Amino acid sequence: MSILDTIIHKRDGKQNSRTELEQLVSGAVRGDVPHYQVSAWLMAAFLNGLTPEETGVLTDVMIRSGRSLDLSGLPGPLIDKHSTGGVGDKVSLILAPMVAACGVQVPMMSGRGLGHTGGTLDKLESIAGYSTELDEDRFRQIIQDCGFAMTGQSSDVVPADRLLYALRDVTGTVESIPLITASILSKKFAEGAEALVFDVKCGAGAFMKTFEQAQALAESLRESCRALGRPVVTCITRMESPLGYAIGNAFEVEESVTCLRGDGPADLMDVTIRLGAWMLVAGGVASTVEEGVSRCVQAIENGDALDRFVRNVNAQGGNGQRALEPVDRAPVREVLKADRDGYVQGLNAYAFGRAAGALGAGRMQAEDSVLPDVGIILARKPGDSVHSGETVAELYARDPARVADAMAWLADAVQIDDEDAAGDLPMILEEVAQLKD
Ligand code: URA
């Protein structure tokens, strides 16, 4: 069977066999299958879907494309959380040290920016010297010392996701439930966590735009975890407007520090604390989510979470104290202004994500590097009142042409109405726990 036949089968809506998927994935990782054939298969899979069985096989062959980490011997509990991707989503940077301060160890394997969404690895690497390329011994040692460590796919751990993720990012093949499921679970099963908490984003800035789509993705993740015997919690969370005020790599690190100091915005902290609380429940450290919430709040208030963050930055090659300082902003500044009086009803997170990408915070081609000091700082959030001509957001770029592109994305991104109907919408839309008794 040739790779061309594998692509044709998927193009024609047929099911790919295990042998076909193994040949495709292992050939791609070895470099024997060219990127254009992998991309063609990704588009066929995007358009025609994969059955649950194919999704399970794809996940399995992706895990087997490299080594799985062996974290046995760490005292644990070892629990991780993963987001399906959002805008301004810096939850992992706050949550990992917070949960570690409560006694749960977090072996976190994250991704880079994908589509219009930002990536945890890109954000962390905006900290000078911070390395997300850790070998297994170093990963284990940092978890032991700080309670959490942050790494990415590598040439020997889920290399298949590293490749497919980068190709999906630039071929318009991200928003697919089976491809997202296989991508996330291959990382999560290779990293050695005992239980998983998923933040399934839902809304304009998510890959799943409707609640029904988000439920289908959550069910797909739970189903695969059930089949592989891994306890799991799925939380569907609102992603209509950007989370917090900052969008862009270094800007999001700066806002994470603000959150760890106890001054975080309500929407971001609601999501972070709720997910953290579920991690404590999944790890047996809290017996109820309410108890988990109060322990997470305490870890922020008493400074333990911030202390863990500083220790982790030092351990992963950065300077922890310097990471607490305000970050540099690129020199070209433009202001997005309100075009009428009223209340902000919505800030379209997809448009803001695309605008941040246009400023240089994301990639247009696989080989692009992202810029740390560009992005957007919101001056208003949904529910806030605003007068015509007042600032809704500040944009920072290294060159004016990029600002023009970003402003084009934002032309219709801000919705202002006479009445405030946006205030206090719940951030957590659904929670389903599938944990062992
Ligand atoms: N996060 C991932 O790791 N992969 C996806 O496909 C989407 C979000």
C-alpha cells in the first residue's frame, strides 16, 4: 500500500487501516513521507473525519512514534491539564505553580501557537533563557524540586505530534475533533500523568464555536481516556472574548505574574481556579471541588504559587526575579478606539487572536519564529462602559505595516450596545468528571 493510496482512501471517505496510519506517521517522522503528502492527508482527514476507531489508532501510533516518559518514583500525585486552545489563554502559567503549591505534581507537555490561538511554549520562551526542551532526567528533577515542569514534544517524545501540529497550524486543518483528540492525548499519554483535566474552550475564539461542538470534543477526549483507563475531567469554558487583558507572548507572562500576585482579572482567575480545583480532586488532595477552590485561592494569597513560579523559571534556565518585572513592549503603538458610547458586549476573540498573529505573536509558516514583545493589551472588557473615542485596546508591533494588518482584523471585533447584557456571564459551562471511585 502506498502513501498515495492512504491519501486517496481518506479523500474518498474510506477508513484508513492501522497499517496505513502507521506507515504515514512513522514515514513522516523518519522524513520518508514528504510534508506535502502529510498535509494532503491532514486535509482529507479534516474534511471527511476519522471514526472513533481510527482516532484511537492514530493516537496510539503517534504515542509510539517516540518514547513515553517514565515518571515512576516521583511521589505524585501526577496530574496535568490541557486546553484545547484559546486567545489570551495563559491559564497553564498560573495553574501549574498554584496546583504544585497545593501538593499535586504537574508534568506538563504543551504546544506552540496553533491557528489563531497562542501556545504555552511560545509564551514561556519569551522569558530570556527559559528552555522548554528538557530531557527526561531534567524534567523529572524539576518536577521533584518545583512541583511542576514545562516541556514540549521533542524528537524522541511524540515527534509525530510535533510534526503534525506544525503542519496543521499552517494548512488550515486545526479545527477537527479527531485530529485535536489524537494531538492532545498523544502528548498527555506520553508524559506520564496519572489523571487529566481538560479545558475544552467554546466560542468565537475557540476551535469549537458552539456548545454542541465543544460537548462532542469533550466526549471524544473522555471516550479515549475511558478506553485507555485514564481518569479524566472535562470542563467546557467560555472563549467568546480573550481571557484576561493581555494577548501576546511576553505580555501574557506579565499578566500571569499579576495573577500569581493575587491581582488577576475575574474571568481568567475563575477558569484557572476551577481547573486547578479539579486537579486537586483528581489527585485526591481535595475531597470536593469547593475544598479545591479554597486551597487554590490560598496558594495564591499566601505567595506559595508565585514562589513556585520563580523557582521553576530559575530551574528551566531563566532568571526568576527578572521574570517578575514589567516586560518590554515593541515600539510601534496604535490604539483601537470605541466608535460610540455604551457598554462593551463582546470582543471577538478570534479576531483578536488573528490580530495578535498579524502583529507577529503567531506563525504564518511553519518555519516562522514568534516575536515576544508584540501583542495587544485590552483596556476594556465585556460589561465595561465606554465613551466614543476612548481606548478599547492598545496594539504593539515592530513595524507599522503589521499594525495595519492587525487593525483590519479588528474592524468589526468590538461590539458596543446601549445596555449591559454581557456582565457576569458564567465562565464554566459544563463539568464532567470520570474519576475512579
Ligand atoms: N492542543 C493541542 O495540543 N492540539 C490541538 O490540536 C489543539 C490544542
